[in-house]
Amino acid sequence: MPIAIAAMVGPADVRVRKGFGLLTCLGLRTGACLCLFDQETGVAGMVHITHGDSPEENPNRPGKFASSGVEALIHSMERTGASRGRLVAVLAGCSEVSVNDGADEIIHLEAGVCRAVELELNRHAIPVIGLEIGGREDRSVILDLGARSVRVRSQEQEKMLCDLRKPFAPALQAA
């Protein structure tokens, strides 16, 4: 069995693997981790998106924004042999963050990043087959090509979010 090659996917990073290996996104808060997968070719990719909209037409780090990040991941995967028409998505992140504004009032910030990513996936007609968004916990996401799985780890637990070996049915969309 081949040794799994692990790659960390930090904020605004876009990474693609084929066949085997791990892609890992640690400590998601309000950002989104998007995993795309082509079951036929075994090409998978991950992007850690930190902002919904881009004020720039061609940002230096396209993975930072929803529209350019989704597009950059799709193009990278196509260059590695994936087909846009076979891609499926798994999306995690976008925790709610509470901030004390200094006046003894707590402000709750809810990230719109995941909603922006979902809109981009709809625009590209890519179905979402796994979804873990919202809540108040930080998460880490592990895409394991060898096991064909996406796992989500929080402080409390680790769970299988999606088994990529099974036939795909779209996940329920977040509210």
C-alpha cells in the first residue's frame, strides 16, 4: 500500500491530488473548506475560502474568495484529469463567532462565506453531497483519497462526513 502524502491546505490555498494522499484543512472558523471529487478519475481537490466576495477581478490568491476559489479549484482539477460534469462537492465550516465589542455587548458574527460558495456551486451545477456548516465549533477537514472519505474533526468528536466510494445523492442544503 502506498504511503499517504499529506498536504495542508491553509487560508486561500488550492490543492489537488490524484489517486491517494491526504488533504487537510485545520481550524476552520468563519471560513469554508470546499472539497471537490471526481469518482471516475480519483481526482480530488480542496480550497480554504476565507471571504465571500472579491473586490478584485483577478485576485493574487484566488482561493481567498468564493467565486475565484471555486473556479481555481475546478481548473486545477481539470488540468489533473477531472471532468467538470462529474464533480461533486463537500462543504464544511462557517462557524458563528461571538465578539465582545467592549461595551459589555456580545455581537454574533455569522459567516456568509458558505452561502457564497453554495451559490458558486449552483452556478457550476456541482451537487453538494456532504454538508457541515454553522454552529459554534471550529472544525478541521480531512479528505483521504486512499479511504475515499471526508472526515470532520471538532474539539468534541471526529466523524465521517462523506463516503466517496458510494453512489452520490445530494445533501440537504443548509438554511
